[in-house]
Amino acid sequence: MWILLGLILGIIIAFILPSQFAFPMAYSTYISVAFLAGLDSVIGGIKGGIEGKFDLSVFISGFIMNTLLAALITWMGDRIGVDLYMAAIVTFGVRIFNNFGYIRHDLMNTNQNLQTNETKINEDIKKEQ
């Protein structure tokens, strides 16, 4: 829950800040890849919470390291003239979709189990009457 609140707060602050605090267009690739890496960490944290394996220190270190590594790969690619940021985009994109798939699957199973239990309870109540 704190993760989502932090994400929402960050988005609100980004829209409220005046344009003089905006980053130059030259950094747009770095920022977008770093954002994607951060989003991957947030979605992975949600998945970890569902699995019951969430660890705040692992989340924070993963968030920072993934973001810095993605920006570093992008910077190195710019220096050697190769679009290495595409590798980061593909990797983080695949991970985000896999984690979303897991979250969706878990939510659907949970909902289906709740409906099945509700049906059984209603049948038991009818039998008792």
C-alpha cells in the first residue's frame, strides 16, 4: 500500500512542479528507461507481497540498483553509439508483463475461490432449512 501511495505522490508532485524543474530533452531516454526499471521493481514488489515474500530492504535495493543500472546501460550505449537502452526496455517490459500476468492470475483464482466458497455456504444454509 505504501508503494502505491508513494507512486501516486510522485506523479502528483511531477505534475505540480513548475516546468523550470523539468529535465532537458537530452535526458529523456535515461529518465524513461530508469522509470521503466522503477516500475518493474514496484510491480515485482506487489507480486512479492502477494506471494508473501516481500522484503522492504530487497525492494529498496532492487529499485535503486535497477534504476541506476538501466541508466548506466543507456549512458554506455550512448557513448559507444549503440542503442543499448533497447535491451533494458525489452528486459523490463517482459518482466512487467510476467508479473502483471501473475498478479492477474492470482486475483482471478482468489475471486473464483471466494465465489465457490460462497456457493457452498449458500447450499449448506438451504440444506439446514
